[in-house]
Amino acid sequence: LIDVVEEEWDAGTKTLSGKSRVVAGDYYELRVALPESGEWKIKSATANGKMQIGAATKQSARVGFTPKESGVAEWKIVF
């Protein structure tokens, strides 16, 4: 089952947004591949209100949250 059901990149605002299927109480994590240049950093991340920015390397970043309800959650990551 694929959990990411929608994804969109806005180059003008450097924002990745989308929707994912989540389960209440289960920590949900997105892993984002970054350009090899290492110049991209996450400025903010939100999902239905809150999201934690986790570990990051030059090539990838992790963000996640624990949803209160099962269903489809909207998320946004700004670089």
C-alpha cells in the first residue's frame, strides 16, 4: 500500500506539499532525497498542525509526526 497519495513541488516558494494515509497513534515519517550539492535545508515542516524535523544529511532529510486520527493527513515542507 502506498501511503503518499498526493505530492506537489512549488519551485517559487521551495515548498514540497502533499497528502499521506496515516494511522492514529503511529509515528509517520517522510524521507526526502535532496540534491547532491548539499545546499538545501528544511526551514519548516507541518502536518495537520505540527511536524518534527529529524535527522538530515547532505543527500536526505527526515520529517515526521504522530497523527491523532487515522485518514489522510496534509503536510508541507519548506526549504
